[in-house]
Amino acid sequence: MYSSAHSREFPACSGCSLCRLVCPMWRSHRDPRFSPEGLAKALQCGATAAELAAPLDACSFCGACDPVCPERIDLTGMIMELRRQLPQSATTVNVPVPPGPAPAGALLLPGAALRADPALLTRVKGLLGIAVAADDGADIAQALETGGAIDTPRQRAFLRGLDGRTLVVGDALLLRQLRRWLPAARLQGLGEALGNVGVIRRRLASADFYVIEARAYHADYERLVGHYDGLRADTGCAMNLDLQRIAIPAVDEAEARWMLQGRRPARIVVENPAEREILRRVADVPVLHLAELAEA
């Protein structure tokens, strides 16, 4: 369950509270139970998943707590495991009919948010120049999000033939899990892949506010800090990073307003299509997905 970068579990929590500083559910609730630290301390005292159902449901899996934890606890993994222990998690998610063999070469696994916008998906496919996987593991991503059981034969069928390949993954929670399941695969999040496309990089401007997809960023934080430092240096754009270079997610309208407080960008550019819709409801400037810059 736990990665080599986060090899420790909840008994190692010392109660330093650093994870609270970056946690959206703590900012929203201001209740110690609604924080990774609060969950870890409750577990140390013998609490069950059922007793922690409210904060487990409130967690957005943004992953901001993981890179700031001095004990290197996989806090996101801890919360995912607890959510799987809740009573409603006993139901296995619906399994689609497995498709035929995947096409050769690099593959795009779009995820639900990108598949919901066919025009945007077409733009992304053209910009990256790769095939779209018929099976992008949408049911597995849903199970990871909700705590549903993942059928083992279904998991094996999905992963068959993917290890060792280049994959661009739109669902960041699935991307996080694929790093564990496919150690030989070359994996990128959608935002990183598009951010390396020349026409997009050239059209980012210093007046833009760039919203990094928090889940993908925090799941590979030590490497991606360098990627986004380079992007910011090349383009001059501001980003949704706090003083610790932790990404602030637009998980809801309140969090989006807090992210934009005091900022006056000309445009907002997002990596996550779902955050584009949230930010459009609170911003009075154009909000574009990264792929839309190529036609802006």
C-alpha cells in the first residue's frame, strides 16, 4: 500500500500539525478531526473507520499533506485505506466489458472529466499526438475515489500490456496508483504532458494565473517542483502555490475564491477540466484549459 517515498504509517505521527497548514478540509471545518493529523491521532487512540466517516468523506485526496509530513507518512494512502473500510465500500464498482488489445505506442488515459468534454479530448489528443485508450480504467478510478472494492481480475485485465509503456493519465488519483502498480511504465499527468508542448508553453503569459492539478503534483512532488519552476521561469506566469510550493486545489467555490484572493490575472489557465468549471463560477476573467491555449 505504501510507497518507498512514504514508508511510514499512522503510528509515526508526532502531532506536529504541519499537514493542517496545507489541508483544504481543515481550512473549511477548523475542526482537528478534519485533518490528516486528527485522523492519525484518532487511529493511534483506537478509532475505527466508521467513527471517522465524516472527515474521511470530506477529504478531497489533494495530497498536499504528503510532501509536508516530516515523518514521511503516506497520509493520502492512509485515508484511502480507511475509506475502503467504510460499510458502503463493500460493493464492487460496475465493470465494463474489457476491450480488445490496446494500440501500440504511447497511450492517453483521459479520465472522466476529460471524456465528458469530447471537443477538449480531441484537442488534447491532437496536441500530444498519441492514441486514446479504449479502456482508461474509469471504473477503477471511481473505486479509488469512493473506497469501492476493485475486482482483481478486472484490475489485471486493465493493467495487462501497460507496464513499460508511456502513459499520459488524466485522472490523477489513478495516476498515483499506477505508479505503484506499473513500476516500469513511463507515467505523466495530463498537465505535465501538455505543459511540455511548445505551442502551449509559448502562449502562456506573465499575466496568466496557472492552476496546477494538485493530486498529480503532490504525488510526484520532488520531481515536479523542478518542472513547474522551469515553466514559471520560462513564462513568468503566477501559480497556485503557497510559500512551501504546495498547490492549492480548487476543490470547491470557497477554496477557489481563497486561491484567487488578492490576484488580478488577465486569464486563468487550468490543467484539470473539473477545476475549469469551478473557477468559471467565481472568476470574472477567461478560464481556459491548458489545451485551449493552442487555439486561443
